[in-house]
Amino acid sequence: MLFPLDFRDLKLELSPPVRLQRFVDQVQQLLDCNAVGLLQLDGDILKPVALAGLVTTTSGRRFAVAHHPRLSAILSQRKLVHFAPDSALPDPYDGLLATQQGVPLPVHDCMGISLWPDGKCWGVLTLDSLYKGHFSAEQIAFIPQLAVYCETILRVNRLESEMRALRQFDEQLKQDNGSISASQELIGQHPQVQNLLKELDVVATSDLPVLLQGETGVGKELFAWRLHQRSQRKVAPMIHVNCAALPETLVESELFGHVKGAFSGAASERAGRVESADGGTLFLDEIGELPLTVQAKLLRTLQNGEIQRLGADKPIKVDVRIVAATNRDLAEMVKRGDFRADLYHRLSVYPVVIPPLRERGDDILLLAGYFVELNRSRFSFRSLRLAPATEQLLQRYPWPGNVRELEHVISRAALRTVSQGANKTEIVTIEPRHLDQELLTYPRDFSQALDSTSLEPSVLSGRSLKDSIEDFQRQLIQQTLATTQDNWAEAARLLKLDPSNLHKLARRLGLK
């Protein structure tokens, strides 16, 4: 029997991800198997590029080759590797096949072949079935042909990418695509995130200051790192300064350095963080926490490209690109006099708003898959997966702590599976009961929370209308802040208020 292949995709103008996805879909249909995976090798990590028949979270996983003996075996040779149904080696997809019942079933028929499109190992093509002996001898003999076709697709994708790079005079950017390690990877397929990354890649080639704005935990440091890695300054250091963690008495010395004897305890001359970033990037996290006196000196650096060490007589020239980040409303701080207007306008030459996790759709599941695989490896699980009901709870929750909160939730859930008796040598499923209580009790919409709000009796009796309204507003704001873990931006969204108006109302009510 001759298995037909549709070569038309090689002629169509398709993006590389679409072309590869169409390939794995076609293979799954041809072989009538449960799952097909195309994983790209990045150092010692295999990253899913196109998948068919696997749960959504699999796309976010990063498979360390050293921790997955089957993947390691496939990569170790250039011919097809077919694992016996009774193989003792754990399958990386155990519990991840998208069965209709959502039951965590193990794989029983598995094979894979490494891909070498340009004489160098690109990655692997894997094929899996839940049923023993699913793949016939004829199908097995056909797999090397599929691998050759896949290698052809990869070569076409590469050539098209190179042609686009030449047309756009962007060769350097294309060479840098693999420079960010898995631990610094920005995972996200939502259009908002993809458009944001494209904008950042453009602005990265300039030396313009960039202001990253977003809620706590959205990953501002990763976006700053991407800016640095895509810039011509990537060979120089990126110095990270958490302005909120600097003691107010030492912040000037930490940033700009000091000379010997500048203050009590200054026993020797010392360069500051700005000077250490000379030729590179200075990332000022939580810029809104800087004292006004230090803001003036930072403005001088932005305007004139120079600093003055504490106690020194002469300035020092520096060549530094400033990337700042904040979760605060700097424009509102300027109005209150807590932040310099001239510095704000200098920093916000190119403002970037990073979307919160709750607005990123299925990225929640991709990131969850990434963190599940991280914890599977960290705690030596054979297989770790999310139950469908758990995925629904993750997507329902508003994530006031964003990506950082999601990471911690998955880590705690993985630990709870063990503490509640899970056997790490089997397929372990993170069920809803393993999640934090906040995810289990969060209402489906905020109006349900308001309907269930109980007000103090003082609000309802013996008070003037004005006082009662203010008491009600005070309690409602406090309860909303408790729900959002003191995230004012999220509270403003839930209360349908402009953030600046919420801050003003809170001050009038004595809450700030």
C-alpha cells in the first residue's frame, strides 16, 4: 500500500508554524494514530513546535533530553526507533494524549525518528498510540519517508526565513533568534503578546529608553532581557536593579558609586550600577520607588550621558541604555508630586504595556504546561499532567499575581500530589483538590462576589445617607482589594473605575 503525501504545502505561501502543523495533522490522519509530535532541539532541551492529539498544555512543556530516555534514544541515532509495548522506559507523553474521556492513559505503541535537514540534528518526529501493535509493518517502513518529507519542509521554512531576512535587511536579528535560553524564554501565542514581541524587536535596535508597564508578576524582567538580547548591546552586560529593594540611605551610592571617604563606612572607591552597565543596558525595576533626589541624578544620566560618584568633583561619561519597569501609575504619581514629570517623559519615550495573564487566553494553559514539565523534572515524576477540570479552573481564575502566581500555584499543586499519596513512578494527575483554595472558591464572575457581600450593620442603620454611602464604598474597596491581593489596578477593573479615580476615592475615604 502506498501512503499518499500532499506536497502542495511546499508551494503555498504559509508561515513555518502553519506548514509544520498541517504536516503533523496529515501524518496523524494517514497513520490513524493517537498523537504526532514535532519537537525542535534547543541545546539540551526539546521544544514542541507542532502537535496533534495531545493536550494543549503540552505545547508549553520543555523536555530536558537527559530526563527523558526515550527522546534521548531517538536522538542518539538516525534511524527509526520503535519501542516495545513492554518497554520499561517512561514515555514523555504518558497521560498527555487528548483522549475524549480525559483519562490519563499511558502510551502503548511508540516510535520516533531524528530529523537532519541540513546535516545537523534539528529535532525529532514522534508517533504514539494507546494500543499495542497499532503500527503495521507497512506503516513502520513508511516513517523514514515521512521524515525525509519533514526535513524538506524544514529546509523550505529555513530558506524562506532567510529570504525574508535579506529583504528586510534584518540578518542580525535572525541570527539572534536562538540566543535566549529556555529559562529566559517568553512563552505566549496570544496575538497581544506576539504583536508586543514584534514591537520590542523593532525598538530593540535603537537606544531609546523603554518604560515597561504592567501588573506585578507579568514578567517585565523577561521583556527587558529580550530587549537587551535583540539590541546591539547584547555583548555587554544587562545590569538589573530592583529600586524597591535599595535602602533609601544607600540608593544614590548603589546607583552612581562613591569615592573613598564620601560617607561613614566608604573605605574605598566603588563604581555604581549605572557605571557597571556602561556599553550595555541598565534595567531599573520598580522605578516608581526611587526617591525624588535620586530621580534628578538619573535624569542627568538620560540627558547628558554622565554620572557623578557620591563625593566626587568631576562627572564620568557613560554609554547606557535605560529600560525601566513599574507596576504603578507613574502619570498619577507625577500629578501627586511623587515622581518627576521631566524624568517620566524621558523614560516613557517608548512606553510598553504588558498584558496581564487573565487577558492572554490559552497562554494560561501553555504556561501551565511549561511549569508542569518544570516540576515534573524538578521532583522526578515519571509523568505529571493536569486534569481537564484543573485546566478549566486555571482559565477561570483572574490571576492577580499573573505568571509568577501561576508558577507558584503549579509548584504547590505538584507537591500536594505527593503529600496526598501520589506515586511518582506512575502517571500523576494534578486534580482540582491539589490547587490553592482561592482557585476553587473564586466566583465565576465578580457580580456573584458582590451579591454575596455582607455589609456591617452600621452601614444600614442610624447614619446619614452620605455617611452610609461612604461606609459602603470603603467596605467594598477593602473587600475588592482583599480579593485581588492588594492589586489596585485589578481592583479598579473589577469596580469599573479609572485607576486614578480609585486612588483619589481611597484617599478621600481614608484608605491611603
